Amino acid sequence: FFDKRRLLSLLRPDLVDQFMELLKDVKDPRHIDFLLSICTADGSPMPTIQKIVGEALLGRNKDLLPSYTVEEGPGGAPIVTIKVSGTRTLPESFQLNLRDFGDDITVNGRDYASYILTSPFGELAPEEQAFRYALRCINLYGKLCVGRNQAALKFFLTTEGMPFKYETLLGLMKEQTLPALFRARLSSLMLGLYVDRDPQTSKPQILYTRTWSKVEPEDSSFAEGVENVPTLPVCITGFKDLCAFLLESLPRLGGAKGRDGEASLNASPMYGQLEFVTAQVDLCDLMLDFGFFTSRRDDVEVDHSDVLGLFEAVFSIVDTRGYPAAPSKRREALMLVAIRSSSLKLLIRLLNLRANYRMTVCLDSWEKIFEEQERKGLGSFKEVKEGNGAERKENIFEKFDSHFQKMYETLFEQDIVSSRRIRSDTYKPGEFHGDAVIEAMVNLTGFQDHNLTAQACALMLRHVSQRTRVTADLKLLQVLVFPAAVRVYHEAQYAIKRLTALRKHLSAARPDAYLEATEVLKRMTEYVTVSDKYGPEIVAVNQRIMIDHELDEPIVEILRMPLERDTTRRLALVDPAEADADPAKNNALRDLFQNCYDLVLQLCSGNPQAQAKLFE
């Protein structure tokens, strides 16, 4: 079944029920592994299967799940106890104190928790088997929440015996006396329970459609319908405390130490430490995608102070200079390759922030030049008539030399997202020797992993060609100067916000949510449909606006919702080829899907950029 979407779509509830019966006999974590493996395919949720597993495990058989108690111990440190109930073959219950599984205990060169997780299940003591079962259950909780599954979120956030209040979860992630492996599982769960939730939406890494700052949009008639009031516990701190924790904790690399006692993954990191770093990198990556760690990211006054610290911490994960780089089949070595691969992806995202800022600086400089020229009279650009084309351009702009010099210094002579120690932002062409980024990327190729090598080379090329990248990005820039276009720009942002917020109400089959989502989709479809009101050129501009803002992403999330069908009429079919004609049980959702497809069709019409993006 693993990652086989078509096969998973044929899975029946009775198979899941059989695994419930197996768990009642033996709480074997391998049964949990099967359940978590069928909840997603290629990283995307399988909502129908999530519902089947959720109803079976969280509904009818929730006594199979471990329960947790968190108490304050001496000095304020939390004491976490996990209760794993007995089975039909082994009625004895287990009360597990997590401090008994701390990282200070090592077995066969691994921290105790990792030893339990990786050893043959049959060789473990009953208490160790119960601990492993509890860890795998936390993995399953995260898989059930993928895709913002409202039923699973409601269970984990409101059920007694689940210590998943935001403050409790963050406190346990911070507690260094707990096993790193357990803290890693909680970090992944934090992502599913709180971070990847409404109202968070993905922000474009590089926004190629901008508005001229002095242009006011036309009035819009868009108005919110369904009130977006949280129905489940949420984070009320704006995740400021979580961001601060990650910025403080990630540089410690899970507690792994180098030869001189410094934080490093280049000596002999343990399994649990690597799992904890992996979970933190994944959390940072998603939060950066949602716009955290920065404020006013598309503004020339953007604050990159947190990004500087994040860049240095992530770079330390991939920096293997001074250590031999060679392939290895050890479990920890393979995990390190995967972690460094994820870290390189995060570094690319941080470099995209830099590219976005540089484009903002260029547009801001052009606005200032234009405004200054406007104050002197619009005709003054035409005063220079002598010389060839290049000379005329030079003469036209020579009076703005100070603007261009300041822009150049801002773009290439100051740190933006990289710390002064690494100096990635101030690279000068040809200065290869002693460059931290080039040396680190070259060293990564020594691990002889195809994907890691490809990523390292791509980042190195991005590093040495960053100046020409500015020119290439500016060629793709679309600047909106007409009020009607600026209105579409803001309404596209509003549409993303509303479609994301409405998804949980659509899952609850609220009629008013269907009506509002339909109105939003039809409004966006109108903007990208050629008509007497919107000609081909205007439609092309509107398509760019929506694609650059990634309007397609909340639409795809809606299309992932399960549409149940009535299969009873199959018994009366003579021709099996007609089996796909099962009518939908929810006609409102079926019609909403059609509106989504109508918008996607118009977005792609005559637009290769949209076609390529949606094909991916």
C-alpha cells in the first residue's frame, strides 16, 4: 500500500478493523506502522483513509491508545508518565516514566530510546515494547492530522489524557531531561496540531507581481461570509515563543557534540539527536513558508534579524569542512544525508527571501527615481537627444548616480539573510578560495549521494550567480499600476485567505461555507475568463497575479477533500464499465469541485507558467 494512491483508494474499512483486533491481542508497533503508512501517499493526505482509521481507532477503540499525565516535579521540571493498557494476551498495564528512558542511558552506542526503537521487537522487555508502542502512536497522530483533518484535530486537542495543549507541548519540547526521540515526535506533532492550521497560508517565496506603492485599488465588493472563529484550541502567542525556541535550540543540534565539544553533527551524533534536528528543520521550513521569522517580507524595511540566526544554524548542519566526507551504510550516516538534504532545501528557501528582498529594493529605487523625475517634470527624460541608445540611457540616468550607488551597496555589500561569518550575501565573482559556501558544498559531494550532490551543486551555482539572478528575476517582475489590476491583486490575497479558512467549515458540510466558497471561486474565474469586460491582455495579467500569489494551492486542498459516492446502484449494472458513474452523496461538494475545475481551466488557458506549475 505504501505511496500507492490508486491501491489505497480501494482500501475497505474491514481491513482497518482487522488491525484493531490484532492490537487488542498484541500492541505491536508494526500494526501502528501499517496504519500510519496508509494515511498519506507521497506526503499528501488520504482523507478517506484518515477518516476510516480515525473512526476505528479514535472512536470505537480509543482504549488502545496510550494516555499521558504531566506533573510538575522538583525544580519545576515536568514528569511525564505514559500509561499503556494491557491486551487480551497480556492484561498487565504499564506506567512508564519518561525519565527512565533518558539520553544519559546508552545501549550499544545509542541512546536508550533509540535502541528500543531500532532493536528487534521480540528481543525487548515488555516495558520497552510498551514504550516503543507509545512512540509509534505519536507518529500516527501526526499522520492523522496531515491536511488539517478536523476530526483528528478535535480528538487530540480536546480529549482528556492527551497532553497536547500548546503550552504543555512547547514546554515538553524544551525539556532536555526527556529523551530527544520523544521531543522529536512532539515537535512533529506541534507542526500538525498547531502550526499547519487555519489561518496559516503559504506565502510566495519570491513575489513576481508587485503594486506601485502610490496606486490605490478600485473598491471591492468582497465581504466575509462565514465568521472565522476558532472552533478548537489555538496558539494565542502568534508563535513568537515557538520561533524563539527554535532559534535558540536548533544551533545546539539536538545536543550532538564535535571533537572539541562544540555543537556539531560531524562527529558521532546519536539517532535521537538526529531525529530531533530533523523535526526542527521540518518545523522551521513550514513556518518560514507561512511567513514566520520575518515581518513585512515584501517591504524594503523587512526585518531579517531572525533569518540571520536561522541561516547560520541551518548552514552548520551542512558544513562538513575539516571532516572527511565518505559514503556509509550506517543508519545514522544515512539519516545525516537525509537531514542535510532537507537543510539544503531550507537554505534555498532562505536564499529566495534574499532574492525577494533584492527585487523589493530595485522596485523601491525605481519608484524614488520616477518620483524625483516627476517632481522635475515628466518631459525631462526627453531632453537628452544626442548619442546612441546606450549613451542616451547613461545620460538620462547619470543624475541619479547616488540612487544607483546606494541600491548597489544594499544589494551586494551588506548582509541580508546570511551572517557575517558566512558572508553568502556579499560574494564577489571569482572569489572562490576561502568562500565558506563553496567549500561546504564541494565537501558534501564526497558523500556520493546523488540527491545530496545535485542539491549542493544547485546551491553553489545559485551562490556564484546571485548577481545575474537579480537581473533574471527583474525580467519576470510584473508591476501593477492600474487601480483595477491592484484590486484583483488584493482580492486574490483575500480569496486565498477565505478558501483556506473555509476548508474546515466545508469539512463540516456547512451550507453557508459552500455558498461563500462558490462566490469566491466564481469571482476569480470571471477575472481570468476572456469576455467583453476582460480582454486577453487583462486576463493574462490577472492569471499572473493569481499564479504568483499561489491561488492554486488552496484550490488543490479543497479538491483533496473526500467526495463519498453511492455505490448501491452497482449491483444493478450490467456493464462493469459504467461502475465509475456512482452518484455523489454530497451534491454541494460535487458542484464546488466543478467550480474549482472551472477556475483551474481558465488559469491554465494560454498560460504555460500556470500549466507547468499545476502539472507539478
